[in-house]
Amino acid sequence: MATKPTIARIWRGRTRKDGADTYERYVRAHGIPPLQKTALGVQLFREDREHETWFTTISYWPDIESMTAFTKGEPTKVHHLDRDAELLIKLPERIEIHRILIDDRSSVARE
């Protein structure tokens, strides 16, 4: 299996501000672990705004085929977690899939 990602799969969702901590715990427990077992890497971001909180999950894949296998043949389809309808303001309707053109994190590692 390749060890360098060529594909980033990006999901975004938002919660009410008062439900953000609950959703963060939920997605850490139920959304991130399957990605950690399969993807080359995963990141979870949280942006607290005045009235809502946005979450972004980015998973990294060696190629479209491996991502497609993980999503059971539908890489662009949103696969909602069981409690997403309860915890999110609106269910996301799309996933973004980006080809990684430059992956230079060497400057991030510098202190």
C-alpha cells in the first residue's frame, strides 16, 4: 500500500454552539476511529463562531481506489453518523474530494 496521500476527502458540518462539545466527543468516538484504521491520516478541526460551531474532517488517501473501497463504492456520498441528524444543524449534502498537488509540511515541523 502507498504511504503518501494523493487524495484528501473533506467533510464539513455545523452544530449549535451549545451542542458543540457533545458533538466533538461523539465524532471523536464514532467518526474518527474508522478513518484512523483505514486512511493514511485524519484531521479534525473545530471553529467556534458566535452562534454555531463548524467541524471539518479531512482524511488522506493513497488513491481513489482505496477511498472508494472504504466508502463501499460511493466516495462522494455523505455517510452520516447515527446521531448526526440529532446533533447537526443541517445534514451535510456533499463531500469534497481534492487531489493533493503539494504536500509540504516541513515548515510546520520547524520551531
